[in-house]
Amino acid sequence: MTKAVVYAKHNNARIAPKKMAVVMDIVRGKSTEEAKKILAFDETKSARMLLKVLKSAEANAKNNLNIDPSRLVVSDLQVNGGPMFKRGRFAGRGYFNPILKRTSHIVVGLSERQD
């Protein structure tokens, strides 16, 4: 794959990076049309979030760089850990069990198909 031309990102998404990575592996390297079809039929929260960011990247390519959306390929997908909400639960014998609510930074990069 070549380096991505157009990027879109969603910072502080309220989903754990591990859950996001599973869906990203499915659409990595596919054309944008095929990726949108796959994500539209996936019923998970991570698929809905990734579809939004993918559509945003596609709109960036069309409006900012005048690239035909049918020639775009998903070339770069990243998910990075964001800040964590620190919560907790009291347990027996005076213990406190921490609960970390994880967030993600989602980055989608698109590039033109090489024919």
C-alpha cells in the first residue's frame, strides 16, 4: 500500500481500542465502497463509529482534493488509546477495585487506487 493521502479522525471515542481493532482488521485494504457495505451490515458499536469516520474521510477527499470517491482505498487504519475514565467499586475487607473506562482515538487514511 502507498501512504494515505486523506485522513479523518475521531478523538476520545467512547469504546475500548481492543474492540475497535477487531472491526478495523476486517476492512483494512478494501475499497471504500466495499468497506462501507461491510460496516453497514455489521451491528456492533465499533462498526457504526468506524463507518462515520470512513464517510468523513471520503468527504474530505471529495471536497478538499477533488478525488473521485470510487477510486479510494482504505490504506491506513489506526486505533490508539485515549484518556481513561477512572471509576471503581468497593469490595470486601476494605478493598477498592478500580474500573477503567477506556477511550480511543480512531484514524482513517485513504489513498487513490493504483491501476
